[in-house]
Amino acid sequence: MRNTTRRDFLKISGAGAGSLLLAGPAIKAFSQIAGDDTIHPGEKLHRTPTYCEVCFWKCAGWVYTDKKGRIKKIIGNKDDPHCNGRLCPRGTGGVGMYYDNDRLQTPLIREGKPGNQYFRQASWEEALDLVAKNLDKVRREHGPECVALFSHGTGGKIISHLLKAFGSPNIAAPSFAQCRGPREVAFTATFGEDVMSPERTDIRDTRCLVLIGSHIGENMHNGQIQEMSEAIDKGATIITVDPRYSTAASHSKYWLPIKPATDLALLLAWMHVIINEELYDKKYVEKYTYGFRELKDHVKDKTPEWAYAITTIKPDIIRKTAREMAHAAPAVIVHPGRHVTWYGDDTQRSRAIAILNALLGSWGRRGGFYVPEKAHLPKFPGPAYPKPKRSWKDAFPGKYKLVNEVLSTGICDATIPNPEMGCNLKAWIVYGTNLMASLPDQEKTLKAIDNLEFLAVIDTMPMDIVSYADVVLPECTYLERYDVIRTSPHREPYIALRMPASEPLYDSKPNWWMAKELAKRLGLEAYFPWNNIEELLDWQLKHVGSSLDEMKHLGVKKLKREYDDLYFLNGEDYEFNTNTGKIELYSTELANEGFDPMPDYTPHPEPPPGYYRLNYGRAPMHTFSRTTNNPNLWELKKENNVWVNPKVARIWGLENGQYVWLKNQDGVVSSFPIKVRITERIRWDSVYMVHGFGHKERQLSRSYGRGASDSELITRIAEDPIMGGTGMRGNFVTFLTEKPGKEVAS
Ligand SMILES: Nc1nc2c(c(=O)[nH]1)N[C@H]1C(S)=C(S)[C@@H](COP(=O)(O)OP(=O)(O)OC[C@H]3O[C@@H](n4cnc5c(=O)[nH]c(N)nc54)[C@H](O)[C@@H]3O)O[C@H]1N2
Ligand SMILES: Nc1nc2c(c(=O)[nH]1)N[C@H]1C(S)=C(S)[C@@H](COP(=O)(O)OP(=O)(O)OC[C@H]3O[C@@H](n4cnc5c(=O)[nH]c(N)nc54)[C@H](O)[C@@H]3O)O[C@H]1N2
Ligand code: SF4
Ligand SMILES: [Mo]
């Protein structure tokens, strides 16, 4: 990777003046407690409530500390429907985030000239002053809208509040354009509502669960896995469509090893069978949907035989599985998936999934999709936000009309100067997202960073993105802080509290404190009219009949549903939030914007000779790039490997356990080698690896240089024309068995 001209990729530690190695006292204090998680028999432990931040399922739990305040263990809260008392391995291993001795310890400020730059330690006073000074400069010279925030995770909510108060609407997360965006836009176009998180899938009571790629079991979203195993125990049929024999496939009655990038053909053929054999829910379709006749006509020729030629799935299997779904209906779920930015026509594929569910009558039905509810806490007190005069969308006139969240990649584009644009973004705050791992097309991200006047990064760890910051603000982990109340939707509305189990280690601070301090310096105190977050939380909780004191004891509290409508009542009238008030099989919204009103199959690029499609996913014990250095989770999986079909291994003479470098279609070579795993579980036309490995930052003492990064090999994006999602599975790799001549990593 090239260096940016304005900013060197900085090593966060090193022998330079003021480096972290000089943080003697902090390290000493730390090493006394590091790794001491032995629990002595009879030892009395104190417990405090939390909800997990190792992934976005946000399971509620209890953190146990000893008399000296040392964190010993985290266990699930049995009253919480996200986890039912059981955390996943990552949640249990969350303690490792606190004990990781590679953590960021003090604020850091970039010094020196390009080519000779270094980080020096700074006080909070100095670092916050510098951040505020730079944000204020952009505000005065270009307007507040020229500042953008990338934020992922709970703490981002208060930082977002700060940015909205500042006057910028440009707040993006990789969880939209690189994750669930197409599904939300597609389901909203169909049902007038999105799928939400946790997903509103009634897996517990389903009789048939269809997984299109969703690799539940490796994708460890806790409650979802528990419900899936409950459904299997009760005899539910699982149908898994995946080019790879995933964990979910191994629990399935049917595994459909589809040719990658052809799912839309299968979905259309399923609709064809369900309509032609009159297996759809006639009453439901008649009462609730719009455009059935158009749809019937649209899928008339989409026979299983037609789909077979495209997908390699046999016609009789397509028919059999369609009948299984119809037989189970309405207690059937064609799962919407979550990470759905695959091939650029992802909104249309998600539309096909939504339509199939509508034909089966599963939306609003037991064992299908329930109607969730969430608790409504009062918003942050303070004046109304100023009305922004511009937004990132102005950089794309006429585009992205159906996009209801900010595109992270759109922010990058709007940062790179373009003569047709009045104003570019000039400063970024990056909170809790490692953009070098989570955004595709690293060249573009670096180009955008290079054009910034100022970049502040708030993180807990010295991740790759931190190396590009002008100012680094070290946050304490979720185990050492309060955060906003969790109000995620579920079958009933629940609230959950996170509070500190320990004082922050080192000189790290919580997000709310940073936001309040910055607000003070930016003249935005009125938006933070509370002395500390306890005051804010107690005020909010009292509005829903609880209090901070009560929540400290309960951790989780179930509130009453406002409406008794978890499922539609039989024959009930229902107005959907679409143009027609119906479930739109034919989307008037998409038609109005000039897009196909009903999904169609289009072929996607195939790998060139000697190349294989780069497929990626999750491992149960890791979350993205954030856990690979976590001492507890690193123990469980230290590096990723590349899955190769035996046939391909033979052609290339590869052996199990051998290290190779991967080179993609644009000549980009992985910075580090990756171990080969030869397995029948992957099709011959693809290879597979787990995302999140191959860190380049040396301060990550465990994960540096271990395994390869899928992100750096994803240089080609298929952009979804409807919502700007970045299809990332159209990249192809080949094998290099020797280290390439020149060092590729910078
Ligand atoms: N352990 C763990 N669990 C996690 C996370 C984590 O980091 N770690 N992250 C969470 C988040 S935010 C998300 S979004 C989810 C992501 O999890 P999912 O939504 O389940 O992810 P996908 O990327 O859709 O699914 C990956 C699967 O798609 C298959 N696949 C690849 N190409 C195709 C294709 O063309 N057709 C079909 N049918 N299948 C294909 C792959 O073989 C792989 O099994 O996981 C969540 N759960
Ligand atoms: N190539 C490729 N790209 C992907 C994906 C993929 O599978 N492959 N998956 C996509 C998906 S589904 C998603 S949802 C996104 C995920 O994208 P991200 O959420 O950006 O994922 P991470 O790489 O885990 O980065 C999290 C960052 O937050 C930091 N962090 C953790 N806890 C805290 C905290 O309490 N406070 C602060 N301030 N920082 C914290 C971590 O140290 C890390 O730097 O990535 C997307 N991008
Ligand atoms: S699923 Fe696991 S990592 Fe995610 S919030 Fe729950 S316990 Fe934490
Ligand atoms: Mo995601």
C-alpha cells in the first residue's frame, strides 16, 4: 500500500521521543493485573451490569470483579432475550479487550513533516484543544457540513449527537453501504419497514428456515443461533443456499451449493414454482399485496430448468425446496441475511427475498416475521439541531434518492476534490471503525484521507486506521464506562444498562466525556446540559418508569408492549407504509426512480482463467478485525487460512498447511502469506477466507502480519445503483507460492 503524501503511516510505538514505550508507570500498573483471571474458591465477587460490545448483537451480561476491582469474568444476563443468559465465546472473551496490553494508553498527536512524522504523547487538554481548533477552523472556513463522522458501535451515538449539534449531517457507518443497506432499502420498498437489528425473524417458532448465504453458526449472532437450534430440535427444516459447506449447511436438510452470484435466478424460479403450482397464500396475497398479476407474468418463464443452467441447482431440488417452504407457510422464513453487499444487484436480490416471503405470507406471522417493539427513551435534552445547508448527497446530484442512511464510501468520494462540487469534506472524526479493514478499495480511502485537512480517530486499540490520524483519542473499553441505554427492538421492548465495572486503565476516557469536553470547546455546551452521564441516564430512565438505581440492580428490564400486535390477526386490515399501502410485489417506488420494479437476473463477471472468486465470511471466535489481537480470542484462532478445493490444489500443486500469497485481478498481492486449507467444503470456482486478519500495525503484537486481509484484495466494487452499496464479491485471486520480489506492504 502506498503512503499518503500528507500523512505517513505511523508506527504507534517506536523509539521516538514520547513514544508509548515511555509510558512506564502505566505499563507497570497494568502488568500487575494483566491476565490475572483466576478465581479463588470462596472468593466474593461483585457484579455490575453491562451489555457486550464485542459485536452488535449487544447481549446483556454481568461483569464480576474482585475486592481489588479486577475484572474476573463476564456472564450472560438470563433475563435478556438477546442471549438468555449465555454469551458467545467472543462475549466471554471480551475481558481480553480490557486486559490487552497493546491498548492505546494516552492521547497522541502527529508531529513533524511528511516523510519524517511521529506520534507524541499528549495530555487530554492539549489533544482536545487541537481537535476543537481544527473542527472550528473547518466550520469557519467551509461550514460545519464539511466535517464527517464515521462511527460504528454504541459510543458513536453521543459522538453523533455532538456532530449534529455542530451542524453536520454527514454521519456514516460501514454497517450500511458495506453490510445491511440493500436489505433495508429492499424490505422498506416491499413492506414499508426494514428488518432491524436484531432481525425481526421469528426463528424460534419457524417450521422452515431458508438461509441464502447467511452463515449462522459461524455468524455468531447469539439469540439467533439459540433460536435456530431450538427450531431444529422442534423439527424445522433448514434449507441452506451457499457455495460453501457452511456450519449451517451441515445442519440442513437441503444444502444447495449454488454457483456464486446466481441467487437471483434461484429466487425467481422458486417464485415461479410457488405461483404456478398455486402454493402461495392466496388470501394474504389478495388482501395485502400489490402487483401480483405483474409478478406472475414476470416469472412465467423463470422455470427451474431455466435456473438450473444458471445456478447448477437441479430442477427437482428447486421444486422440492419450494414445496417444503409452502408446506411450512406461514411459519417459514426466507432469511433476509445481514451482510448482503455482494454483487451490486443486492437490493434487487433482497427484493426477491422479500417478495418470496410475501407470497408465503410470512411477514407478520408466527414463525415468520414478527412485529417488533422498542422502548422509547426521551432524546438527548438540549436545543434543536441546526439545519445543515448541505449534505454529502450534494456531491451526487440526482443519485441515491432511496438511500436513507449515509454512505461511508460516499463520504470518501465527497472528500476527494471534484471540480463539479462546491465543497469537499475537509475533516473526519473516526469513532470505533477500522476503515482500512471495513471499507473496500483502500486506494480510494487513502486518497480521501490524503485530501483531509484533519483526521481525529477515537479507538481503544492501535488499529490500522489509527496510523493515519492527526490526533488519536484513546477510549476506555465498554467494561470501563457508561454508555447510552440499549433500546434495541425485540418481541417485547427491553432496556439494558452498561456501567463501568472498573476504573478506566491508563489515561483512557469514555466517549461521553470526550463529546462533552469537545462541545465545551466548540460553544455547544447547551447540547450537553448534564454534569455527567449518570444524570442523563437517570433522567431518561425515569421517563419509562425506571431509574439508574433500579437498572444497576436489574441490568435488563422488560417493558410493556404499547400495541398487542406481535403478529397480524386473522383477516385484519393493515396499512403498509408504501405508496399503495400494500406489500409491493411490484415496487412503485423503484419504478418511479427508473429502476426495475421487479427483480431480474443479470449475469455477473466470472473469474479469468487461473483465478478464483474471493469469498469471505466470519469465524465464530472473532468479530471483524477488532478481536484478532484480543489475547483470549487470539488463543482460539491466531490466523485465517484460505480454503481451496482439492481439484484446484492439485492443479497448483498446493499442500495443506502451505503458505501462499494471494494476488487479485488488479495485481494487488496480499501483504502477508496465508495458510492453505484443502477442503471439499468449497466449490472449485471459489476460495474462502475469514475477514479481519492480516493487520499491518506492528503495535498489535499478536495479530500483526498473521494471515491475509480480504479487504486489501477487494479493489473492485460493483456499486448497487439503487442504494450505493459496495458489492465486494466480484474479486478474483490466484496463488503465488513464493514471496513476491518486492515488498508490497508499506
Ligand atoms: N462470529 C462473528 N459473527 C458475526 C460477525 C462477526 O464479525 N463474527 N459479524 C456480524 C455482522 S455485522 C454481520 S453483517 C453478519 C454477517 O453474516 P452473514 O449475513 O451470515 O454473512 P454473509 O456475508 O451474507 O454470508 C457469508 C456466507 O455467504 C456465502 N456466500 C458467498 N457467496 C455467495 C453467493 O453467491 N451465494 C450464496 N447463496 N452464498 C454465498 C459464503 O460462503 C458464506 O458462508 O455476521 C454477524 N455475526
Ligand atoms: N473486506 C470486508 N469488508 C467488510 C466486511 C467483510 O466481511 N469483509 N464486513 C462488513 C460488515 S458486515 C461490517 S458490519 C463492517 C464492520 O466494520 P467495523 O465495525 O469498522 O469493524 P472492525 O474492523 O471490527 O473495526 C472496529 C474498530 O472499533 C474499535 N473499537 C472496538 N471497541 C471500541 C470502543 O469501545 N470504542 C472505540 N472508540 N473503538 C472501539 C476497534 O479497535 C476497531 O478499530 O465491515 C464491513 N466491511
Ligand atoms: S453475540 Fe457474542 S459478541 Fe455479540 S454481543 Fe452477544 S456475546 Fe457479545
Ligand atoms: Mo455487518
